[in-house]
Amino acid sequence: MAYDKFTILKSSAVPLPIENVDTDQIIPARFLKATKREGFGDNLFRDWRYNGDDTPKQDFVLNNPIYSGKILVGGRNFGSGSSREHAAWAIYDYGFRCVISSFFADIFKGNSLNIGILPVQVSPEFLNKIFEAIEADPNAELEVNLPEQTITIVSTGEKESFDINGYKKHNLTNGFDDIDYLQAMKGEIKEFEAERIF
Amino acid sequence: MSNQASTLFDKVWDAHVVRKIEDGPDVFFIDRHFIHEVTSPVAFLGLETRGIGVMYPERTFATADHNTPTINQHLPVADPLSANQLKALESNAAKYGISHWGLGHARNGIVHVVGPENGITLPGMTIVCGDSHTSTHGAFGAIAFGIGTSEVEMVLSSQCIMQPKPKKMRVNVNGQLGKGVTPKDVTLYIISKLTTAGATGYFVEYAGDVFENMSMEGRMTVCNMSIEMGARGGMIAPDETTFAYINGREQAPKGEKWDKALAYWKTLKTDEGAVFDKEYNFDAADIEPMITYGTNPGMGQGITRAIPTSDQVEGGKATYDKSLNYMGFHENENMLGKQIDYVFIGSCTNGRIEDFRAFASIVKGRKKADNVTAWIVPGSHIVEAQIKEEGILDILTEAGFELRQPGCSACLAMNDDKIPAGKYAVSTSNRNFEGRQGPGARTLLASPLVAAAAAVTGVVTDPRTLL
């Protein structure tokens, strides 16, 4: 599925300073029953966001109108648990294009990159600075620069570099995906397959 | 050391790299691809949108498990959304010529139970599925891990995914396991030591005499939980136990093919002197029957212990307090004696015959506690048949338990098997996340023995007192 190209994103951010945010929190299993990729944003953080009677939980950050933006900032070990890509879909569908944390779970990170969300891993110190900046000013902007691989807290100018492999960076900045790449090398795959014992 | 000592993981990984991309992932060939109804429909939709097909349908196997009811499977599925997903799996499989063991099929069951028990899972293979517990198949010396739906589409269309090679970790457990200490306790112990993110970025090899002496069912339980410490997967070198388990299974190689395969499989072990990026050593004697008290699988400890204080655990106090608050627990409380409401035995972690044997060993001659609702869910129809053949069903019935039909069930509560809000469930499954077993449900992860002890006493009980 096509996604928006990612180059430079300047936006305010939504803070979620909780560790080990697992994919069951991002989207509970009972909302995985669709056969199309539509509407998952409505159930993003469903059980943290809504009471049992579907009324919004006022103390949850997504229900607090002072926070908005295309960047979600989470605590350490964001996205642990299930491989459900629905978690990344829900985050994208809600309107986020970038998730920042000091540590990501592997599968979530891969899924995000595959659908056009940029996971930015920063140092624990820098993560704290981001949380502090947002606490001081909910409209505090962050600038995520993919070509330069930097993230900047705009108000203070504090900056940190982040890692991403060259292949994925190229894909994200151009809106390419892996399937295009793999389709183009089917001949090579066929030769490889012919040699397999199983 | 410049010689070529390599690890089991390297041997299997390197044999599957079709192309190395500079400053990028490996193009990684997949031998076996399992699909189920929840994470595959959007991948098939993607194929249609792009106008591309399935490259090797014979390498993909479909089974329905996540969404299926565990009672009255002969009736139409009541939830229209679930029914729709099951129908989509069936029609996609039919359209592309993929083997499909749907609801009601004699070989249907949880994908990570049916793969091994039918001889589809073999040593040295690469195996993926849109399910993080695909790591289960690593018990056979395969590289097996969970993938997202975009990757499901990649495998369907090209039999490859793009995967950076993980780092290597070895976890050694040596010594003699104590009475009542099961493979589930071994894995919960390891995760409690490494924490829920301790192996992120790594692929784990489990080594040492504890795993060498373990049955295949036990090894599957251990490898299954690898993801719960963040590892992409875990594997155990195949040995005579592995070969004996595979030999004769329906889709296992036969005759000359078997001999050829066996010769290859015997080379699948870590060479002496091979180097790991990280290595841990544990003593089997330190492991007690385990139970979790929090909201991630790393928050577990020996069942006789009191709940730690926030300064004794890794991570922030806010996160820890949130977790205990959700569970309705307090620091320094004992776990033993806590009243529970539900017991769930089943799932891809503990839904195999050995798990029901263990459960029955404690239940035999006792009665289900009145305050407990128990859901006993076999991992597959084959396991269900074994439960009946071995007389385990009679023991369960005698004790007041009922056997349900196979599926993922209350492990992720996608079907009707949901633990009600606020209730406590001792569960043999793999995740105790908030709401995992139903909105507001409180999960205590444990072994089948601990589950059985809770089921007959109605409280958290040390199974060693009942053995």
C-alpha cells in the first residue's frame, strides 16, 4: 500500500511517557477483525483511550486537546509483543508519521518502516529532554530530518542523530516498498529456490 | 581465531540469503510460511491491488485459529466479523492453491501446534508467520520468527523478506530441574532475568543439559516465549529427540529423502569456539515454579516470593506502579494464597499433549474449586484426540472440568473466551499485558502445573505441595 514520502517532518508531538507500551495496548486483539486496512486509527490505544461504555477517558493524552501533532513520543521498549502490523496501521491511520522512543521492539520497528512510519531511536537523555520540552510547552515543535538523520527540539536547538540503514532511508524518502524490489529480482529467487532441499 | 567456527544460527541464516544489500537488509529466503485468518487478508488484498500472484503456493500453509470459537465449532460462527475473516482465509487459499486446514478440518488447530505435529516444521528451515510466536518452531533447529502483514505479502509474492541479520545470544541452563519445575518455568525464569526487552535485536540459542534433556513439547514452550524477552526468535540444536519426534509424521521426509535430510540435520549445531554477541548462564537448581505478578512477561518470579518493590526492578516507578495498580496488587504481598477466578490451559505456549498430562497429574483425584471457571483448550484436534485416548478427559470430567475445542482462545481473547474485567486468571499462555485476555482482565502467567494447582484450590498454590 502506498504511503506518503518522508523527508523532513516539523510538528508538535504527543507524549506518552510509559515504558513497554505493547501492541495489545496500541490496538487490542478484538479490533483486528477487519479484512481491509481501514479505520484502525479509531481504535488506537482503545482501552487507555475509552471507558468500557465507549466514553473517552479524560486523563489519557489522546483525549487532551492541548496535545496534537504528527509525532508520537513513547517510553522505552515501545511496541513490544505481538507482530500485528495493525498496531503500526492504527498509528499511521490516526495521523502520526513518526514515533520517537529510546528503544523499540524489533517487529514493531520493521512494520513501521514497511508502512511509512519513521521510528526514531534517541538516547534516554534526549528522550527526557523531549518530554521536558513538551511538558513546558505542549506546542513545542520537533524537527525530524530523515535525509540528515537528525532530530531537533526546535525551541532549544538541541539536536541528536539517529540511525537508519541506507536501503530503508532510500525507500522512505521515495515512497518505495520492498515488494517492488523483490518483484524485480524474481529470476534470482527462482534460481535460489531450485537448489533448496526443502 | 580465524577459523570458521560458526553458530547454529549462522549456519541456517547464511544458507538462506539470496542477496546481501549493502547498508541494508538481507534478501532472505523462506522455506515455510504459515498463515492464519487475522494477519493475512490485507496481504492478499495487496496482491490483488498490485496484480501479482503467489510465487510458491506449496510453501504456504493456512490454518484458522485466532478467531475460532472453542465450543460448537460445527455451528456457523456467530460473530460476523470473525466469520468474514475465516471465509476470506478459505477463499484466498482456494484462489491461490494454498493448503487450508480451516475450522472443522481434522488437522485444524493453532498454527504453531499443527506445523510441528504434522511434520511441516523441520530442522534447518526458515519459517515465518504473521504471528510473533512463530519462534516456537525454533525448537527444531529452524530459524522461525513472526512477521508483519507487509512481509506476509512479500513472502506470498516472492518467498522472501528483507531482513537485517540479528545479533547472536546464547542462553545456557545447566543442572537438574527441581520437582514441579517445567519448561514454562524455565522460560519465565529466563525472561524475568533478562527482562521483556533484554534480548531485543538478538536471536537466541538455548543450550545446556536442561534443554538437551527436554522433550520437543518442552523445547517448543521455551522457544515460543523467546519473543517475550524481545528476541526475534530462539532455537535449539536438533538432536536424537528432535529426529525421533519428526520421524513418521505425515509431511516429514521419508525413505531416501529422510536419510539425506538426517545427514544434513546432524550438522546443525554450534561449533566449538563459535562466538556469540552475548551469553548468559543459569543454574537449573535456582529455578522454582514461576508466576507473574505484573503486566509484562518479565514481571515474574518464584511462586513462593513476595511481590518486589519498585526499587528492586528495572524500569521507572511510574510504569511499575501503573502495572501493580492494574493488577490490584501491592509491593511485598505474597502471591501464594491469592484468590483467583479463572484458569486457562492451552495456547501455542502450553497447548500440547504434555501440558494436559501435567495438568491432569495434579487434577487426578481432586475436584475443581467452586470459585474457579476453567477453560481447557487443546492446541489442535490431534491433541484433543490424544487427550481422549490417554484417558485424560476422564480425569478432567471426574474432577468437574470440561474440554473445549482447539484454537487460540483466551490467550488473546479475540473470540468469546474473554476473562471479565477485574477477574484474575492463572493462564498457561504467553502474555499478561493489560487487557490481553479481555478488557480489564488480570493475567497470572504460569505453567500447567501451577494452573492445575490453582484450579483445584481456587487460590495461587505451590504445585509441589500437591505432587
